Amino acid sequence: MLRDTTRDRLTGWCRQAIRFVLPVECIACGRSLSTDPVPFFCTACWHTIRPFQQPACARCDQPFVSQEATHYTPNHQCQQCQERPPDFQRAWTLFPYLPPLREAICSFKYRGKHTLAQPLARLMIGALPSGIDVDVIIPVPLHPARLRTREFNQSLLLADQLGRYLALPVWATNLVRIAATDPQTTLTRQARLRNLRKAFAIRKPQDIAEKRILLVDDVFTTGTTLNECAKTLRKAGAGPVFALTLARTVDTDLVPDRHFAEQAPPSLTTIGI
């Protein structure tokens, strides 16, 4: 513990010295960074990232509009899960996909800022639900072509940190993506469903037989990717499949006003003044 404290102190001093020579501004608010521990973000902005706290679907974790939705039925499921039960047993989506977390994930995922992997994983660890009982963690895979372009799988980096914390093995080579599909973010919901059909495969079904699996991804949008992964695992003989994502896209009317009130306003330099 003392060794970790000393290491963190030395890291802070080095970071401060480097930022004195090469100034870095917070991606969210534009303030100059000093001893702020999270790369590319000031402490004030980072502390505005809060997990979901409202009632949610007991299956897919979709937030409910009304606080009374689960008052009498704690295991209430959303209409979509009732009409089309997903192939995963349970999904947990920890944070709303809003600034500054949105900027952090985009910087991590699309701009190659790998050093954000650890602080983002710490957010997940700090908001982990109780009662996760699985045998193995599997990150949602990228197609080899996209992996070559991006040079890393953001879900694997998050899963690796979670595996260390939960003392669970992380398997990154059994569930594979065999179809180079269009990015899900560019498609409608119906197109997403068609886009991912038969996009995944299992290399060694015998290794996952009856295993309780936790799928890990960065962002839950419609749940199509996670559902297709879960379907592929279940068809190959896996036990129950669970899903965990760092963030979830939500309608603004499902987000408490305090989330918006706590977001730091952009600096004058950020808006070009």
C-alpha cells in the first residue's frame, strides 16, 4: 500500500513537470491541467461523471422514466424485453453516455488515447453491481480489419482491468468476429439487426461449455451487438451470458437535470474566443 502511494506521488510529480513544459488542456472544459490524475481531463470535470441511479429494466437495464416503475414490481422488465427477450440473461449499463464521459470514450476509442483505459475501467469497478457470478470474461471482439486500423480493442483493455480486479480469466480469442460489418453507429435499429446476423463465431465450443460468461463492451446503444454475441455463445453451448458496459446512450428525458447542471461550461478558448 505504501509502495503504491509513493508510486502515485512520483507519477503526479512527473506529470506536473511534463505538463509545465508541454501544457495539456482538459478535453471537456479547456482548462490547463496540472496534477490532475486522469489523463486529458481535469479533476472537476471527471468528478461530474455519475452512475445511473434510477429504476431500470431487470433484464437489459434500460432506465425507466417513472421512479415508480419498479416500486411494486422490482423485477419489472421493459416492453422490448417482454416482447423479445434478449439472449443475454442480464445486462448492466453503468453510466449515461454524456459529456465528459462521452468525450473520454471517443478519445480512448477513436483517437488512440490508450492511457484512458485504466481510469475508465476504474469507473466501471467503482460502479460494479453486486452479485456478479461468472466463470470467465469475454470482450466483444473487433473484426481483424478494424483491429488493424484501430490497433487495439477498447473492450479488451477494459475487460483486462476488470479481470484483474475480479480475479477472473479474460478470454479474447474464442469469440471472434468473422464479418466486416458497417459500424453500428451509422445504422438504424432495423439495419443494426440485419448488419450483425452471423457476424460472430466460436473457435473452440468445448472450452465454453456450460461456462457462465460476462461480456464486456464500452457502449450499449440498442444492445444488438451484445445480443448477437450472447446468441452465438449460447448456441455453442455456453451457460448463462451476462453483459456489462461502461456507458449507455439514453434519451435526454431519462437523465436527471443534475447531470446537465454539473457539466462544466466550455471555456472561452474552447469555443474560439
